[in-house]
Amino acid sequence: MRNKFLGFLGIVLRSGNMVSGTDLTLQGIRNKSVKLVVMANDCSDRTKKDLTNKTEYYKVPLITEFTSYKIKKSIGKDRKVIGITDLKMAKRLSELMEN
């Protein structure tokens, strides 16, 4: 199911329902437009702390299963943090992680 998750990230990107980068994702969490955060497990400790604190405070699900290489390969951009802005797509990604 992990491959389906990564493939679906590409679909989310093409649909325009994604913000990428730490600053845009944090801004989206604060203004409640981000429904799910995917963070690479090889991020810096500061980024991990900042995003973990924000997602816990605003009750936004956080996925940290993948390396930045896998995320980069799936969306075609060198990013370690992405935020999903569409609720239905966020739920589908969460379902793919559970299976």
C-alpha cells in the first residue's frame, strides 16, 4: 500500500491540492487549510519539532513514514514537507496508510 500512497501523492500534486515546503505547510496548518501533513523521516530535528507541535496543537494528522528521496520521487520536487489541502484526498491517503 505504500506504493499506492506515493502514487496518489502525484495525483494530489497534479490536482493542485498540495502545498510544499515547511513554511507554506505551517502557514496552512495555522489557517486550517491543510488537512494532512506528510513529513520526511530524515528532516532536521528542528523541523520535526516545529511540525509535530503544530500538528498536535491544531489536530492535523501527520505521516512520517517516508524518506525525502521517496517523497521527491513521487512528486518530482525536492521537498521534505508537504501539506494536503483537500479533505477527501487527505482521507484517502490516510486510508492507504492504514491498509
